[in-house]
Amino acid sequence: MSSYATQMDAARKGIITKEMAEVAKKEYRSEEFIRQLVAEGKIAIPANKNHKCLNPEGVGSMLRTKINVNLGVSRDCKDYDIEMEKVMAAVNMGAEAIMDLSSHGNTQPFRKKLTSECPAMIGTVPVYDSVIHYQRDLKTLTAKDFIDVVRLHAEDGVDFVTLHCGITRKTIEQIKKHKRKMNIVSRGGSLVFAWMCMTGEENPFYEYYDEILEICREYDVTISLGDACRPGCLADASDVCQIEELVRLGELTKRAWEKDVQVMVEGPGHMPMDQIEANMKMQNTICMGAPFYVLGPLVTDIAPGYDHITSAIGGAIAAASGAAFLCYVTPAEHLALPNVDDVKQGIIASKIAAHAADIAKKIPHAMDKDNAMGDARRVLDWDAQWECALDPETARKIRADRSPEYDDTCSMCGKFCAVRSMNKALNDEYVDIL
């Protein structure tokens, strides 16, 4: 039996776990550097004791920016085989986390399949599962029902759970008084809000937070403090409801750390570009450097079908300003359950944003592949370029579909290629154009 309860408990006792050692190796950091920041709560290593096949990752602003992929079935799209195909595609493309947001059927077999076969961090939102687990209307569920589902997910090996602990009955009055344009757009937050309105009771995830912390400590589950009041449109960004909830999330972060439970804090959804950096700095202060996990932020509301782009713009700014974890957004956001191609586009867009931010933050070795790409392009080595590419399959296909007459050019420039001309000129060769 281990001599520590959680990664944070181990770090505070001066113990370097195998997970910390693995993270240190991946991040080109010393093991002591990782241990110290896990002890302080500035790095989280979500690693449920029952997730035996986990390839551990560290989440923190001083590490590589990590990517989460949301998946799961719904009443209209019920095929778990397709979801598993998406899972494996996401892992193969470098996603560090998978969130199962299934809202239909018997979710436990799929969840247990993930924690027994998938090496990525696995996250869930237990409030979704509460309704379908008990097959009862929301109003009939009790606080104990919700807490029991948190325990079930912990037992099943889930590495982090999103819990909307930060809204209370006071939030009901705020939402009614401040007249937000989009009210609450968090699915889990809206369920908790509706439950409070129908029952007249306090948010169970807030009222019984200490009991939840004991569950998380037992299995080493990281709490992802959900932002129920995240803005769902630009007009609601940085409003009273969002900021008041953030203050409470800061208090809940401190309470979790007192129990050696790791925490991530979720952040804004839709937000004008000029507010993103300030929000990241504010979160860092209020939540004492806990890793920040953002959905987007989406920097405009008018791009359905292209929201992987609007979120990548916001995600790059957020990560460069201190966010540690980006939740991908696909072209299907606001429209439909994403298919396999949507998942791929969402991951690539998020990985571009994360990588660009890591370069800006001077994360160790972040620019290595960019430098290698520059070398490959200078000598027109196409195979070497594919090795550096985030998505070599697409790059290869584009070149093959529009192949040039000469291999040392592309079909856009032909012999007008600047790289070709410079190589020849610097080698004192004749530069033939026509």
C-alpha cells in the first residue's frame, strides 16, 4: 500500500511518484521542479489509482499546454463503437485527455472501457450521468444520489470530474436580476440550477463539498471546478455572475488543497479578444495559480461551422496568458454531435493554438520541430517536412492532389520558387525560370 493518498499528498511529503517522474521526463524539467509545483497546486497530475493504463500528464501553465477532447453518445447519436473510434483517433493525434459526456443509455460499460484501455486522462461530468443512471426525472434526485454517482465514477477509474460547485441559491437571484443575454449555457450548470429552482434546496455539490473531497482523496480524483456561469456569448463576458462564481471557485480550490485534493479551474467560453489576458491573470490571482482549463474562449459568436477556428484564436491567447488546458471545439459546436472528421479538425485547431502559445511562453523544446521544419523547407526535403507536420496525412494529400511538374517546386510557384532560386544563387548556379 502506498504511503501517500494523492499526488499532492505525496509531493507535500517530499515523495516523487512514478507519475511525477514521467511528467518531468516529458516536460524536460527536473523531478524536484514537478514535485514542488504539484505540492503548491500549480501543477495537477490527474491519475486515478484505478486507471491502470494511464500515461500520466501534468497540467500547469509552465508545462506544455494540454488538449481535452469531449466525446460521448446522446439520444440522437447512440453508437458507442463510433465514439470509441473517435477516442482512438483523438489519442493517436496527441490529445492528452478524453471527457466522456454521454447523456444516454448505460454509460458505465463505455466509461470502464475507457479507463481500462485508454492511456489518456479520462474526465466526466457526474451530474449528467445522475439522471440517466437512476432513470428518474431531475427533480426526484436527492443530494445523496448525486454524491453516489461521483463515487461511482471515482471507483470506475475516472481521473478528473467536472463539478459545478460554485453556483449557489444566490446565483438564482443574480441570474434573474442581471438579465444575461444567454443565461447559463453550461449543460451541467443548467441542470444544477434547474434542480435548485425545482427543489428549493442548496447546490448539493457545494453543500456536501467536504464529502466529495473525501471521495476524491480516496481515489486521487482531480476536481475540475466547473464554471456554470461561463459566458455563452460575447455580451455576457466578464459579468457579475461569471466573476462572483470565480471568487467562490477560488475559495473551493483552497478547501480542496487543504485535503490534498488536486484542482483544475474551468474558465470562460465566449469572450472578446481584448478581455482574455485580463481574465487569465485574474483567475491566476483568485485561484492561487491552480491550472486553468478553458473552453475556447470563442472570440466571436457568428461562426457556426467554423467555431474550431474562433476557439483556436482565443485558446492561443488564453494559453499564452496562463491557461494550462484547452478544451477543443469542433466545427459542429452549437450544431450537432461531432463526427470523426469534426473531431480531427477540432483537435488540430486546438493543437495549433496550444503549440503557438507554448512557443510564446518559451516552454522547453517547444520550437524544436519548427526549427526542424525550417531546415527541411530550406533544402526542399518533403519527407522531412511530413515528419515535422502536425497533420502529415493532410499535408501529403494536398501536395499529391496538385503535384508539380518538378519535384523541387510546388504547383503554386513552380520555378518561381524563392527557396529554389536562393539555393541555386547561393551555390553560384544558373537560376532558370522559363
